[in-house]
Amino acid sequence: MDLTRRTMTMAGGAIAALGFGSAARAQTLDGPFRDALAYSDARGGVSVLVQRGGEVLAESYGNGGGPDRAWAIHSGTKSFSGVLACHLVREGWLDLDAPVSAIITEWQADPAKAAITTRELLDLTSGCVAGGFGAPPTYDEAVAAPLQTPPGTHFEYNPGPFQVWGEMVRRMLESRGYLPDVLGFMRSRVIDPAGVQVADWRLHGGQPTLPTGVRMTAREWAKWGRWVLDGAGGADLTSCWTGSAVNPGYGLCWWLLRPGLIAPDARIGMGEDGAEMAERGEDIRLAAGAGEQKLYLLPERDLLVVRQSRGFGSALAGFTPGWSDTEFMRRVLRGL
């Protein structure tokens, strides 16, 4: 697609202070983020949004994207669970280092499962594996699945632990006399406080799928990132930004571009090239989904970047066309 056919806008601080508005003016083709936009566009990108503080520096749509068009963020959905868990810690509902079996009581009958903590569950080192790429199990199926590796010894990127987490939330609600509506609770605790409009959240077995399933526009995903950067309503998110001993590049449901990162098999663009950014002094945290759906947070720069694409079909086929987080972010940072 020729770059001149792309819809591109740029908003100054006054516009951004009022939200994303129609008064944004066209960005010139030789603007500061041209290289980043071209890189995304050539790889199926449908949106790029760059925001520093309250100022939208660039907002761009190509390949059929648009400001009001929602796209699946796939595993970018996982980030909601990490923030929710931190809120439940703050409210005294949850201890990340207590055993899951205190809530999922049937796990007490299995010595290995009985020892798994919520932290291990959500940093994907629990050994729990259930479902497949793009096909999460029901909550009950995930709870019943046998462990594949001893807890705390292996990083396994799969949907099962998030569905176990969903069942934990459902049971916590039920035990406190609330309706066991996991999606409604997620909305009340983190989505509505963030001011985010989710276009759709896929259900399975009557409950939301927590490893994947959200569809949203670039602007709404940016609102989520802004709320997280601003402190997520007072929750302590340290656990989200702390990798495990097994995978230093994955915290509580968020990726961390750091040395030692173990990338998911279904996606490229992270791994060793991501460590290069950390070695250059950049602290980059991200929610990431198949097809290179990305929400990058750079807290030291008060910067966030949204990138969405049409790439999920190629990801399912085992091919993602030449994406590198390092190369994309290098081009973004050159535009600042």
C-alpha cells in the first residue's frame, strides 16, 4: 500500500487534553515518525498511535484501519488479568505467593498442584498447560488439566493458566456473595476505571476468555496503556514488571524487553533483539498478541505506542512477516 493512501493525523497537547478529536491535523509524509509508520504498514499494520503524557504525537491508519475500527488484540488481553490481580492484592482478596489450592480446593489432592502459587500461575511457570494457540479451554477444563512440568521450573506460554485464574476470580466472587460474573467484575475493577470501551470480549462456557478475546480500537488500547502508566488507580504493579527466575522477560501477564527473555514460539520480534533495547537503557514493557498486536509502555519517557495489524492469519500459519520490536521501537524513538 502506498504511504500516500494512509490516513495520518497528528495532534498537539491542546487537542490531546480534550481526548482524541476530529480537529487533529494531517501529518506530513516527511514527519518525524515516517520510518516507524512505513515499517508497520509494510508488515500489515492497520494502526500506529504514539502518545507522550497527554499529547498524541502521531496517529496513523493503513491497510483498511481507521480510528473507529476495532481489532482483536489477541494475547494483549492477558494484561488485564495482571492488573486485576494487583488490584485484588490491594483490596486484600489475594496473596500472590499463597497457593492457588486455597481457592481451587480440588488441587489440594495433588501435591504438585497444591504447591502452585498465583504468581507462578500468572507468570506462566506453574506447569499448567491446557488448550492451544487461539483455542482456550473452559475454566473447568483448565482446572482439571494435568501438569506438564514441575511448578517453577519451566516457562510455558499457553492459555490454560489464565482460564484457571478466571475460575479463581469466579470462586472469589461467589464466596463473597457477588454474582460470579468475571467479565462484569473485570469491568468494574479495571476497565471502567480506566475509561476504556471494549468493542467485544469473547465468551467460552459463559465466562470471558482471559488469555485472548478482546477487540478494541487503537485509541481505546491507548487509554488502557495511559491508565496503567498513570498508576492504574493506585494498585502496586511491581509484580507486573518483575520477571521470574525462569523467564526474566515475562512478569505478571506483561512482557519485558530484557536480557534472558524467552519469547513465545508463535511470535517473533522479541527474544535477543529485545534485550538490545534494555542494554541501551530503555525500559520497555508490553502487552502483545499474535500477529504483532502491541502496546508498548516506556515509563521513563512517559511514552506509549499502540501498533495493530491484520497479521493473525499469517501467525496461525506459523509465519509473521519480518517483525522486530527493536527495529520498530528504534524508528519510533528516532521520531521523538
